[in-house]
Amino acid sequence: MLECQKRVEEKLDNPSSYVLGTKKGEDTVGMVDACKFAGEKVNHIAKVLGVYVRKAYRGQGKGRELMEAFDEPTCFRSTN
């Protein structure tokens, strides 16, 4: 668990990296991991590296909801 937490923290420190997650109470339902391309002509492009939905929440459209939320322009906001 600590290794996973460390990787997520490293991603959050990288301005080109994006992690979007959703929770239900204290349960993590799922997450999307992506990176945004650097450069003037491609800085509007992101590559999805992975989508994960916990087994208990699969088959309920949670992955689709995550990807739709990830597609929102407000998803890409700077925290720096």
C-alpha cells in the first residue's frame, strides 16, 4: 500500500501528470491516470495511461463516468 501511495504522490507532484479518482464514503471506487503532452502545439492533448475500477463497482458504468469527468475541460487545472 505504501508503494502505491508513493507512486500517486510522485504523479501529483508532476505538473504533466493527472490522476482523477472517485470515492463512495471511504471506499475508492476508481481512478484514471493520464499525462498531458508538453509543447505549444500539443499541450491540449493528454494520454490516458490507465483506468481502474474496483471489482465491487464494476459493471455499473463507473469507468464511463470517470472518463466523462476526465474529458471535462475543468479537469485540467493547475495546482501550482
